[in-house]
Amino acid sequence: MQTLKINPLWILFFMALFAIVTLGVIYFLKQIWFIGMVLSPIILLIAFFIHKETVLAHFKTIGDEFWKNPIRGLFSAVLSFAALPIVSIYILLKAIFHNKIGEMQQKNPFEMFGNQEQEVRDEQITREKKNPSVGEYIDYEEVE
């Protein structure tokens, strides 16, 4: 049986390479996180102008948690600040979603999907007026 001999310098080389790559990735992620922390107040302002109730509800939730259970409220506040870039993007997406839902609720539901559903509903109402028993049974054709 033959044993494999590895030069210890190769082990040191790959350990150093791994450390350099790991430090580079950490430095890159740190820079991305710093840019996110700088842009977070701007993102929160945009979310506030889109749908202010969403932003206020988030801070109200943290405040309510603080008054109910101070330790959990403090933990929530610290965690929200530590993850501010992620939280601000989440609040922005939630504000956009609530804004779109609000716009959809103001519209006629048949306008959102076109007139096809309205035509089908009108046809059903006309059929029910002509024949009141329609709706109790399904119309079918016998195939031989």
C-alpha cells in the first residue's frame, strides 16, 4: 500500500488562499451592508410617501411590543435597526403592495380582468330569468 505524501507548504498555501478569499467576501458584504444602511432612510421615506400607514404601523408594532414586554420590544427595536436595509426594503415592498391593493379596491372588479367576466355573469342572469330552474341542475347533451 502506497501512502500519499503532501508537501506541508501546499497545505499552508491553500489555508492562506482560503483566508484571503474569506476576508475578501466579508469585506465585500460589509461594504454592501454599509451602502444599504446609508440608503435605508431614503427607502423608508419613499415607502412613507407611497403608503404612510404601512411605515407607521411597523413602528407602532415595535412600540406596542416595548410597552407589553420591554425586553422583547427592545430586542425587536435592536434587531430592526441591525437589519435596517432588509427591513426598509420589506417595508417598501409592503407599502407598494398596500397601495396597489387600495387602487384595486377602488376600481370595479370587472374592469381589472376585462369585460369577459361581466359578459359571462350577464349571460347567467339572462338564463336564470328565462328559466328559473337553471342553476339547480347542469345542462348537458347526451352523446351516443
